[in-house]
Amino acid sequence: MSTMMKREKIKAVIEKADIGSQAKISGWVRSFRNDRFIALNDGSCLKTLQIVVDSDNFEADLLSKITVGSAVSIVGEIVESQGHGQTIEIHAKEIEVVGEANTDDVSKTILQPKRHSLETLREQAHLRFRTNTFGAVFRIRHHLAYAIHKYFNDNGFFYLHTPIVTGSDAEGAGEMFRVTNLDPVNPPLTDDGMVDYSKDFFGKETNLTVSGQLEAELGALGLGQVYTFGPTFRAENSNTSRHLAEFWMIEPEIAFADLDDDMDLSEDFLQYCVKYITENCAEDLDFLVNREIQEDKQKPQIERNELTLKERMDFVVGNDFERITYTEAIEILQRSKPYKKKKFKFPVDWGTDLASEHERFLVEKHFKKPVIIYNYPATIKAFYMRNNDDGKTVAAMDVLFPGIGEIIGGSQREERLDELKKKCETFDIPESHVWWYMETRKFGTVPHAGFGLGFERLVMFCTGMTNIRDVIPFPRTPNNAEF
């Protein structure tokens, strides 16, 4: 093998298409047809690069080691391809088998070249990165993460790393994972027989965070505008296609801002991210669009997507988001045909949270554009949301997308100390647990706002995947912490 040559990515070789030049590439064998044509992929793009092998120039023992799943390095000449669907190919001059793959073992895995169910792919999550579907999904996930950081950086936000281990429950739901180094069999006990967390590592009861929002607020009230982007954890025993126990959240916070500013930010941010994917991930996006179309053909007509993946993305980028109050949303739903014909599964009453079916009706059927609902009943929202003057609602907002429903939840935060004290009492949150949060309201308090975006929800929207387990590399769900 020509050690002086530098390896090139297949993506770069295809884009450059430097006919007549020499190239060194490495990757995994997708197929080896007729002992002559190797389809090689290195993960840098969706495409495989065809390697043409003249068997007379190589030992039979070497060629026998080139099997599906094996890793090889190739040095050869780039030539114009006569084959269908490819512009160039490489005529191999040197071949090195870097890592062999036993054919019998490969036959038991998803590496064998045939169609596999998504459930089977999840069971072999350590190998699914090599498939076209998951290569496309995780490349888009990367580009989305980059777009998020670029958007906030370009708009003057500071990236804040908030703690993963916390002593507070930002959402007040209590569905948290405990963090401890106490002996699980014989923990220290207090005089009344309870676990004595003062003897724990942090000297108090601590958990994995459900949100970085409260800490992000502290950052915004000094740095002006910040954002978090990190893992969060919820011990909700839910095995649906929309829930994970470990997931990633993006949470911007902006000082000197009200609910209107928050809605403006969420709309601009989402349109930027979706547009970034349509402009920078065309090949992977086209593959996923076609994949969804083929999947839809197997479904009953009623379950098929009315819009293609690309059309749904254009739907978001090309429309101003409709803004309505929660009260207006309830009135629209109660006047709708599905409500009158009792086709909604969940009730539509003022004071109850909207279900996904209601959200999707408003977006996909009624307005036919993304929708932001704001001013929700105080009783169904978190303690930190600012009370409105009507005494019934809070300055909260949710952004609704086609096919997804709620994708962002946010609010103007309660900046008035006396009101926040009342909220803590109403929600049974001891002030001693959030004393530091309360103190920011004593020293130059200002109106401020922010929102939370579940990153995997956005990846689902931009890839067309319908199960959240398929847009995170290693899903953590009830009874599943494999890999």
C-alpha cells in the first residue's frame, strides 16, 4: 500500500471527479459483484464509490477476504464511469484488507444486503450507522446541531453549559433519576428511618437534570442572551414513539424580552434550521423523501402523509407562523367538524391541555401553516411562567409543526418576586430549593423569556422518521440501556 498517499473521503473524491488522477480511499464493502466490482462506502456521504478490480492483478487469497462488511483501503486511478448512476469509478492498483468480516457472522446481522425492519435495526444499533437510512439520519442530525450553534453564535448568544447533576426540579413533575453514591443495601439513615442524604456525595439529594432553563435564566440576567444545548433526563415510564428517558434540549434565554420577542425568536430560529437542512443536505434529504414515499405506499390511505417530507419542510420555511391564543384555539376546535362528529379521541375543554390530534388539526387542516398558541391556563403550565393580568392565564407559548404537533414550548418568565413567591407556594415548591433563582428577582430584575426545543423532535421533523428511537444514536427507554 502506498503509505505516502493521504486518504481522501469518498464524498470529496466524487465532488472533485479529477479524472486521471490517483486516489487513496478507505471504507466498508457494501457488495463485491462478480469478483470485479466493489461498492465502497466510508460514511462521508450517501453514495458508494465503485471500485473496479482486475482479478489477474491480485492474489486469490486477498480477493477472498473482500466480503460484505469488511474494511479495505484502495489506491487507484479515477476514471469516468460507464455504469448507471455514477460519474466516476476507481480502477484499483493496490488493495489492503484492513479488517475482515466473516461471511457467516455477517449473515446474522443487518450488514447483509437486504431490507430490514426499523425494529431489527434498533436491536443492532451498534451496526445501523452503516445503513443508508441511518447514515442519512445521523448526518442530518449533525448538520442540525451545527445549524443551531451557528444561528445562536451569529445572533449574539453565548453558549452556556448548565449542570447535568442538579438539586432542583425545573418542571415540578418529580420524574427524575436520582444521583447517589450511597450504599444501596445499607444507606445511612436519619433518626426517623429515612435515607440521610447529608451523607451523600453532594451533601443533599440530587438528580439528573430535566432542564437547564433555570440556570440559563441566571446566565441571561448577566450576559443578556444565552442558550444551552445538552442532555436532559426524565424518568417517565413511557414506551411511546415520542418519548425517551435521555434526550437533548436546546434552551435559549433572553433578557429584556417579553412573550412577543420569544415567539419572534422561535419562528426565526426554526425557519433558519429547517432551511439550513434543505440547502445543505440535499442528497440525504432526497433519499429520505423517497424512503417515506415508498413506506407510505404500504400504508392504508388514511395513514399516508398528505405532504412529502420536503413539502413539509417548505411548509415551515415558506409560511409566517399563525399566532392565536389558547382560548381562540379551543373555540376553533369546538367549531370543527371532527369535534362535532366526535372524531377527536381527547376532550376539548378550556383548561385542559391540547392533545397532538388537536395541534395537528390546527396546523394541517385549519390554518395550513405552522401555529403558535399562547396565553395558556396557568393551572396546566409550570411555576416559572409569568402571570397575565386576567388572573387565569400565563404568558406561555407552544409552536406546532405538521406531522409533529408541539415542537417548542416557551414563556415569558415570572420576574416579579412577590408573584414568584406565590407561584412557589401554589406549586408546593420550597423556596429553599430555588433560593438562588428567587434572588435574581431581588437584584435588578427584568422581563425575560425563553423556550425549550427537544432536539430529537426537530431531527424527526427534518428526516421524516416517525419513532424518536430512530433519531438518537443509542436510545434510552424503559427497560433499555443497551450499547
